[in-house]
Amino acid sequence: MDWYVEVLKKYADFSGRARRRDYWMFVLINFLIACALGVLGMMFRGAAVLSWLYSLAVLVPSLAVAVRRMHDIGKSGWWLLIGFIPLIGAIILLVWACTDGERGDNEYGPDPKSSVVDAAPA
């Protein structure tokens, strides 16, 4: 759950880099919450509004973490627009989201993996 909260803390931070783990854990937890709210929406008529409100609330953090994920592989966040190309765009974005980030610093910031390794005790 820490990965999810960490992304929410960086609500509108489109700079820097996001590791694969951070991105995919946010996507997983976001999906589980959306499913739970969808089930509640089907069980209780008035609860369907919660699903819409939640989707709106996490729209900006979702975009921000996706942009930071693109930065980790050395691509501009504008590459997310490739997702508007039917089928092919989604496949390309999926492959990029699964790709390991660039080693070392790049134009978008320091390597998030190296800072984690440096912080670990020997």
C-alpha cells in the first residue's frame, strides 16, 4: 500500500522518474479499488457515483506516474499520446511500461534504483 500512497503524495509531480515496481503496484491497487467500487455500485444504486468520483480523483496521479515511468526509460511523457492509436498504441505503451529503466542518470533525473541501492546498509 506504500507504493500507492507514495504516488498519491506526488499527486501532480510530472518530473523525475518512477520505477516499474512503483508504477505497476499503483496500477494494481488502483484496479482493485476500482473493482471494489464497481461491485459496490452494482449492489447499491447510489454507490455508483463513488466509482466516478474515485476515477476523477486518481486521474492526475495516474497520468503523473505514467509520465514518470516514461522518463525512467528515457522517453518524454508526451509519448503517452501514442496510446490514442488503436491497439498498436496500447501494445507499445504496455511494452514500454514493462521495460527496465535506463541505468544511471538521464535527462529526467537520477536513477531511482541506484538511490535505493545506495541507501541500503552493506
